[in-house]
Amino acid sequence: MTAPDRQRDGGPFTAGAMCPHCHVCDVHPMRVPNPAAPRIVQPSDGTVHQVLRFGGGVVREWVDPDVYDRWDERPFDVVRTCTGCGYEFGQT
């Protein structure tokens, strides 16, 4: 899992919510977020990857991000688990 994982944001808290992953609307069960910061399990090695244009030139380049053991739950007030697909998402 890489950070930041912005797809986990389920928006403001409501009793019923729509899963941002599978779009099931339901009263998804919730739990308290983990207050600890996620740990890096595989640090980035700093290798630069490039997409080259035919005939030369760089179209895009990136460095692989650090890999974390889980997503960061600290910005959220509750974490919900989708009843349809099991996806976890946070709400404030």
C-alpha cells in the first residue's frame, strides 16, 4: 500500500453512506481510527523511471513511493467497512 491513499476519503460523516469503491449505499459499520502512524515496510530505492517519446525526449518520469503497512487513518473521525465489498474508508 502506498501513501497517500486519497481514495479512502468517504467525505463528511452521515448515518448512511455510499462506498467510494463499489458505490453500495448502506449504513456501513464503523470503528475508531488507529491513532498510530503507518510504518514504512519497503522504502523507496530512489530509482527514476522514465517514459520516453519515440525519437527521443522524456514524456514522464517518476520515483516509486515508499510502501506502508497500512493506510493512514489519523485524519478521520471514523473508519467504515463496506457491507458490500469490505473496503475500508474514512469519514470526518
